[in-house]
Amino acid sequence: MDDINTNKQFRLYDSNAKFIRLSVDEVIAREHNKWQNWECSAGVRGLYIDYDGNIWMCNTSSANQSDNFNYPNWLAFSKEHKEKYDEKEWEKTKVIYLKEFRQREDAYNNVMLHNNSATKKNKIGFLGNIKEGFEIRDNWSQCPWEKCSCGADVILSKAKSSFHREILAVTNKSWEGKEFTKDNTTDNIVDFVAAEMNFPIPYQILWDLGRLCNYDCSYCWPNVHNRHEKHKDYNDIVNVCDNIINNWSKGDTIRWNFGGGEPTLHPNFLDLLKFLKSKNQWIMVTSNGTRDYKYWSQAVKYLNSINLSAHFEGLKDEKDEDRFIKNIQVICDHFASHDDDHWLEIKIMTTPEFINRALALKEKIKKLEILHKKGANNRINGVVSLVPIRKIGNSGQLVEYTEEQLEILRNQ
């Protein structure tokens, strides 16, 4: 298998240090993302900053515990409706009202307090917030979660035990380890004991800048998107970036991955990209690609990796798809003339009812014949893949697909 010109960049090892390589989406679709009680580098090599500015060891910790909506307002809101139902009916029905409440302007509190001992005790993996600072961890932790619910968490280095951590060649010996073990591949593994990316990631941060989004996709959790949230203060953002670079990574390059909501809606997002680039940082963004090609012609100057996600509930017609594809062309044109660690990942969000349209868009993008052209860095520009959708309320479980549809998602 070509080592760099593929999206199959995740290694799963057996106890003999043999590994298979899959894409992250394939790992999730095959449900290999079950690492409960394994040792994980979350907190040491990775951080997650949530929509409210809380800092966690990983996104999975936040997703399982940070339902931090405004309880007093929720209790007042729910009281208006609870009286219409008996107790059993209410338990079944309140989820509908919870969804409605989470879309209100008064649904959420601000950041959780870093110096609150109760929060630290009750919230596994909570480290702090962007205003007060955060706790720096030195040791890998035992994973308490049944499944790794986020792609950014999946790619964090992890092993079944301290003994198996020795197998992680790339994590332990960087590029030298990757090169030394590149031929240790196998066709099939029954029992996994370690996992890592196929290239070094000393430090990474996933940061959901806010909930504000111009889309309202039905499969997107109601607590992660809305159309009214205020933007985070730019000074708070820059200050915590300085803190993280100076005190967490000790000046080393971090792979910053910005999401949302829609992060490009923040009025200072381009300023943030310029600031981080001036600090020699590596930057990635996950976007729905609705900003026009003029915006992307500027943003791409400061970005290394770009994830454009296609959502058919937002891409209503051919005109919308053409705008999306124009952005792909602008980004790849930049890659063709600038030698940097560039990569474009196009993720087509594939709900069961849109799988045929997803396959058609994937084919349309492939026919452009620009993704697999090599850029100035002598690497292909990127890849396109179909992304399985997970259930609202249970991010470790996929929505209902037919076996035929699952086979398409498992083998791309």
C-alpha cells in the first residue's frame, strides 16, 4: 500500500507488533473504536476545548459529561410542559422538549470553574477553561469509556497496557520508528493491543470554537449548533493559545484542529490563523465549505489540513454543490504552487436516505481529477470519503443502515 498517498493512516497492532492500516472512518464503521481500560495519551498529547471554552483531556470525556445547559432555565421551561403528562409519559416525552430547549439562547451556562473541587471530582478528564487556565497532565490515563466517540480521539496513541506501549513505533521514535516498521504489515488482526497514527503527532488540540452555524442538520446534536450564539472573545482565544504553546507543548508545534458549529463564521478566524502561523503552528479546520471561494483563497494560505464536510440538508441543489466544488478547486490550486504539509479531506456526511446522492457526489469530485494530483509537496492533494452517521444521544452507535450500505461504508 502507498504509504502517504492514502487516507488509511491509522495503525492497529497485534501483540507481535504487526499492524493493519485503516482510515479513521473505517475504524469507526467497523466498530474497532473500543478501548475501555486501555492506556491513552489524552491530556498528555491531546486536548479538547469545548463550545463553552472548557478544556478536557479528550472530546469523549466532554461528550459523556458536559451536558452543561442552564438547569434553572431548563427547570422553568420544562415545568410549563411537564404538567400535561403523567410521570411515565413525561420520561418518554421530555427528550423532545430537551431538544427544543437546547436551541434557545438561554440554554447554556458559561465555562465551568477550574477551581471548583466538585467539578474536578465529578467530571472525569476536566482540566480547566480558557479564562482561568488549565491543569497540565504528565501521565497517560486509563480510558473509562466504552467507545471512543470522536475521530480526533481515535487518532490519539493508545495501548492495552504499559507493556504494549512499547509497540507504538511512531509514538516512541517518531519518523525513525515509522520508517523502521513500515513493512510490518499484515492482512488481518483478530486481537488489537495498540493503536496510533502512521505519522508523528507529538501534540494535538481539537477546539470547537462555538455553536454558531448556518446549517441545522437533523443528525447534528442540538447542543452543538444553533444560529444565535455569540462569538468567543478574541483576546481570550489568543491568550489561551499562548498559554498552551508556552506551558503545555513547551514551544513545540501543535496540530490545531478547529471545528464548531461553523468556525469560519467567527469574525476573527482569519486573524487567529495568522497568529498561530506566526507561532510556527500546524493548523487544520473542519468546515461545511459554505464560505465562498474568495474566503478560502485567503484561509488556505495559513492552513495545513482542511476537512470540508458535505451535508445534503444544506447542499440543497446543484448550485450549492457547484459552490462546494469551486472551493475544492481553489484549495487544490494553492496546494499546486505552495510546498507545505497540505492535505484536503472531503467528508460526505452519508445518512441512509442520501447514500445514493453521496455516492454520486463522490464520483463527481473524483472526476475533477485534482485530488489525486500531486501538489508542490509531492503528495496528492487529498481524498474523499463517505462518513457514517452516529446516533444523537449515543455517539458510539451508528444510525440504522442496511447491510449493503454498511459494506459500502466499511470498505472505501
